[in-house]
Amino acid sequence: MTSRRSFLASAALLSAGLLVSPSLLAYNKRYVGLQLYTVRDAMEKDPAGTLAKLAKIGYNSVEGATYTGSQKFYGMTPQAFAALLKQNGLIMPSSHYRLGEEQMKGEAVQGTILHGWDKAVDDAAAAGVKYMVCAYLSEAERGNLEHYKYIAEQLNKAGERCQKAGIQLCYHNHDFEFKAQDGKLPYDLLLTGTDKKLVQMELDLYWVTKAGHDPLALFKQHPGRFPLWHVKDMDKTPQKAFTEVGNGSIDFKKIFAHADEAGLKYFFVEQDSTPGSPFDSVTKSINYIKKNLV
């Protein structure tokens, strides 16, 4: 019979193994997430009803998209929004933010990496957010390779502040980071110019594929650096438009087979535009994911 002492010793060894073996730290397959930008119009009109609808469809995780500028989560305080999520059986492990170089009406935008970041981090912690993500660089914010080096420095600083609150900073890509400048990719510069402990990556599988790059190659080159994914499919037309997961050309089964190597913790369905109701599209996506990927 196993004694309590031997059981505790075995548990301690297992815990130690988990600390040193990233391959054992698989993502939690219970959580199928949605980036709320997909249902942005509905969230603006009726956030409570929209979250309830998403939960009924089967999503149990969401990623925020609107803190920037308002310094609230869909018009609510962090505490109120966290309570609404809990009421619907949802978690929000991740939320999107902007860099903040671009001004609005000649004024700096608060709640961004460059302006009001301390409050943004405190609010994220109060809402239960684990990952704060730099979501997008406007054309004015991109610039040349030297400017990307500056952005990497700012991400490191923002990541330090996040770390103090127990939050991980990430960077979300589009395709422009994969357009070479002087023979170098801005994305590579962001990867190598940031401390991997301070800045990790949310890999958008649609955009990296559209840019002509292989997610698996990135996982191999930078194992454990991609704790978040956007699961977004690309249709088979020459336009390579957004489509429901499983309805396009991206081999998600092959990519998900490398989830541990990537360091995946959470993934979020996203579809920037839909042919009809976004709720119909996200229903098709989650049905495919539950049947084929998790």
C-alpha cells in the first residue's frame, strides 16, 4: 500500500519534473477561446448578451480587444467585467493593447504601452488577465529596422512592468513584420531584440502563413516562445481571405501536433470578417476544433 509519505514524495518528484520539462506542460485542451474582435459590433451593443451567447455556443475563454483608449473593458471596470465573465463560465486569460505612438486627434492614447501602461497593467491584473498583448502596429508606427529596435526596447520595458504584476507580455504579428528590409525581417528583430522572459509571442497562424512563412519553422527556431495562437483560417481563393476554421487551406492538425514545442498555453479563434453573422461563423469554427483538434 502506498503510504502518505511516499505519495507526497512521488508528487514532489512529479512537480519537479514539470518544472524542468516543457514537453509536459501541454496547453489546457479544456479551453477553446475566441478573440472578441470577431464579434466587436455585438460586444459594443450588448456585451452581456454577447458573452452569454458565446458561452452557449461552447466557448469558455475569450481574448479582450477594446481596453485601449477607454481604460475600461467594454465600458466596464475590471472588477465588473471579471464578474460578468465568471457569471457566464468564461475566463479572459489574454487581452490586446496598442503601442501608443499613434495619436488620436493630436493627443496620446492612454492605456497603451507608451502612455498609461502602469494603470493598464493594474487593471489587467484586476480583471484576471495573464497575458497582455501588443496587438498591432499602425503604418506610422512601423518604420525602418532602427525603429523596430526601438519598439523592441519599449516591449522589454513594458514586459518588466508586466512581470512585476505576474503578467506575461506578448507581441501579436500580422504579415508586415515578414517583409524584408535590407535583407532582414522585422519579426526576427523583434524576436531577437527582446528578452524571451519578458516578451513572448502570440502567433497569428493566418498572417504568418499568408506571409509565406512556416509556423513549424518558427517553433523549431524559438521553442517555447509562442504561448498564444490565433487560430484563423485562409480560404482557397486567390484573395486568400478569412474563413471559418477547417474551411480553408491551413493544416491546423499538423500545427497543433507541435503545440508543446511552441509552448502553447491558450489559443483563440479569430475571423476579422465573416460572410454573414459572426455567430454562425464562430459556431462552425468551434465545431471543427472540438471534432478535430482538441
